[in-house]
Amino acid sequence: MFFTKITALSNMSFQMIRYCSNATSKLAKPDINKLVKKSKVVVFMKGVPDEPRCGFSNAVVQILKMHGVKYDAYNVLENDNLRNDIKEYSNWPTIPQVFINGEFVGGCD
């Protein structure tokens, strides 16, 4: 029965929705530096704190909320360049990314 349901799903056509930006220029490293140092805690995530767009971003939001941490959040789904540039800046391939005092501390792992 389980295999039948999977087969039925794999035969269906799904429309993938992806939020993209019209931005074409890459952010300069000084611009990224300004963002990560703007607040004590900065999160680059998919979605916004009130509406995270992935489970990992939601987990980070819930952990920070549980501890009463104030932070700035940037939605990488609104800007493809920001999403790619922050990964390059931190040398880390996944989102969310958390910075404390300007230093990359990890994501949701």
C-alpha cells in the first residue's frame, strides 16, 4: 500500500514555487561584514521569523525565542545573491546561518 501511494505521488506533476529577486549584483564583502556585525545576533534564514519557510530556519527561530534572544534576521529567499554570498562568506553550504558578535557560529546542526 505504501509503495502504491509513493508511485501515485511520483507520477503527479508539482509546481515548484521559489522566491527570487531581481537583484543582479553581488554583495561586496564589506557589505556582508556590515550585516553580520549590525547586531549582536544575526540570522540568515529562509523566510522571516514570523513565517519561516523551512524547518531548520523555524528551529533556529524557536531556540532563540525560547531563550529570549533579540536578533536581526535576513530572508535569503528574497535575494539570490545574498543567499549565495553568505554561503561563500561563511564557507558554509547551508541556511540558516547564525552569527554572534560578527562571528559565524553555525546553523541548525
